[in-house]
Amino acid sequence: MHASGFGTLFNQFSQEMTSSAYSTGVSIAVPATTENRYDMAAVLVGTINWVDVANGGTPAPFAANNVNNLTSAPDIAIQIALNSTHFNLVGFDNSAAPLVFLDYTIGASGSSWWPPQNVAPPTGKTYSYSPTICTQTDIPNNNFTRHIAVVAGGKLWYAASGTWWPTVFSSWEQASTVDMASSPDCVVTSDGTVHIVALTAAGTIADVHGKTGSFTTTDLGGY
């Protein structure tokens, strides 16, 4: 169900997707703030349901190509490149390397799903909760980086990729020594700084920010 508004004034909820029993979580993203369009993804009995909503129209589904069932909430990010748009998704599945990265590309020559890329957890660690992805689009410097963050072994880990295909992520880097107790979420600011937020084991919010090789953890406290 979806409602829009501002401040304390919102319209009535309206149904965006067909009646289904979803679980684990849902994600939403926009391709660019100048477009009247957004995408949503959720998991139904392990299968990804992804819909595109343009100009207030009817949600249009398109099928994701993961071969294994997802066991976590998905997270999506949409990246505008020079001649293409990339619809990125991460989630945990039931494979041996359970973080799966999906890329659906629309370009001048058509559209296609790239083969799923699976990423193993840090050595000796086990993934928890759900992963997150955020992307950077810096056309003048040809920088189209995908950033992913996970909680594994109770700590926050970070990796990145600047390649299109095959998408090869860097080795996992521990971004914080603080014990985490929730799924992370992330954004990238215009200067390339990655901000990752998660709940700590103490019940506060941690803002882990920086770039590859240099992250700082700021405890934002509780309410």
C-alpha cells in the first residue's frame, strides 16, 4: 500500500501491487530525482518481485533472474550511466556464497539481465540480517561505483566494485569495530563519501562514514 503527502497531510493508501503474502522486507529506489518514476522490490516465497512505476501509472513487473531463493530482504539501487540504466539488487540466497548481486541493464541496444554474481562472506564469518547497496554516478570522472555493506560476525563490512561486467567486488573491509544489531543501509554523497547506518548492540544508531581504507564510526545515540 502506498500513500503520498507532506508533513502531517497524506492522502489515503492505495494498492500498488497484487495481493500477496510478502516477508522479510521491501526496498524502493528512484533512477534520478528528475524522473517521475520509482521501483520497488520484495520477496514472495523466496522469489524476487520487482515492479517499475512510471508517471503515476500502473506498476509494471519485470522478473529477476536469480536462480536461488532469496532468504533475506532485497535492497535495490538504480544507476544512470553514459548510455544505459542499471537496476541493481542485492540479497542473501541459499547458495554456497549467499550474497547475490543482480544487474538488469537497459541501453540503446536493448535490455538484459547479467548473470547473477555471488559474493562469499568475510573469511570465517556468517552473514546476518540483510545486505545493502548504494551507487555512485560521476560521469565527468567515469566513476560508476557500486558499494555494498553487510553485517557478518556481528561487525559491519564493506566492499565496492567499479566494473560493469563481470562485476568484481573488492575484498571485504571491516568498516567498524562496533557490534551491530540490524541490517545496514547506505548512501553516497556527491564527494564520494559512503555513509552506512545500522543499529548497534547497545540500541543506538551508528553512522559509519568514509571511503575505502578509511572509515569513521559516529554513535548518534538513542532517542
